[in-house]
Amino acid sequence: MVRRAVFKITEEGLKVIKNPALTRIDRKFLTKYKSFNEFINNTSDEKKIPEVPVDGEQTPLELIDYNYNVLKNELQELILEKILECSPSFFEHLIVDLIVAMGYGGSSKGCWKSNW
């Protein structure tokens, strides 16, 4: 049963994992599929940047706010893309470092032997 945090693989997904030549599934690979691109491009209303025509009627504050949101969204996409390209181990270390940096917990020293 599909519900929150429970997923069911599609027929297309089953075909992909049965391919013996496949060694890695990453964002570059997934962009070949229409359903993945639709999922990625389906941004929520709060993430959408309102279009601000630059016709001289905007205040400087409106233009700064618009450009800030454009840059912030581009940076978010780039960071997410880089994280998705990395290993699960990297992600685990990233989360531990993030939690420590936010002040939740003591230190990440001794949590793992190698530096990633």
C-alpha cells in the first residue's frame, strides 16, 4: 500500500533495475525519464519566484528581493544536485555535520574514521 514514506516501484523502475549494465542511478541518468523531469519541475507555489517585469515601475527593494530569490533558488538547486551526485555515506556525514553545526549534539569527532 502506497502512503506517506512508503513507495512502490513502477514497471519502468523494474525494467531499469533489471538492466545488468547499469552501475549507478544518479540525477543525470534519471533526467532521461519524463516522469522524473515532471517530478523535479513540479515546484510548489511557495518556491515559485514571481515574475517581476523590469519596466522601471519596481522599487529598488522589489528588484533586490526578486534577484535574491532567483539566486537563492539557483543555489538550492545546485546544492541539491551536488548532494544527489554523492554517496549515501557522504550524505550521512553531511547530516551529522549539519546537526552539530546547528547546535544539536556535541561533536562529530570520533563518529567515523575517514574524512570524506
